[in-house]
Amino acid sequence: MFPNLFQATQEYWRKLDELEKSYQQGEIPLKEVDARVAELMAELAQERRAAFAYLWHSWQHLLTTQRETLMGLAIVILVIYVWLLNHLIA
């Protein structure tokens, strides 16, 4: 399943807001805030890496399974581009 980076980012910001609220109310010290922010950043970075890895592997799979289709599409686009250039110049 695709890692939900948008949801992970929303969760990260929600936790940061809770942490800020706790700090402003004097419930936790600054050192604990710094440590918790580092943990939250590491969690988000892990989710981001998972999402990018998923996209990369999906792209590689698409290239290996649809190589002929993509090459044909590239050729058609190239022919249309050359035709347009010749049509506009003439």
C-alpha cells in the first residue's frame, strides 16, 4: 500500500502543535521539547523515505513492464514535434 505522506505530515503538525501547547503551559521543559521534535522529525523522514521508495519502485516497474509502449509513445511524440516544426516553418 502507498505510504500516505500527506496524512503523516498532518499528524506531524498536530503533534507539534500539542507539544507547543504543553511547552507554553509549562508542562514540559525545553530539553524535552527539543528531544521530542527530533523524534517527530525522524518519524516524518522515515515516512517520506518510504513514500519516495514506493514511487521509485513503481516507476521502475512501469518502465520494465511497459517499455515498448513508452518507446512507441516517445516516437509518436517526436514525429508530431518534427511535423509541427516543419509545418510552422513552411
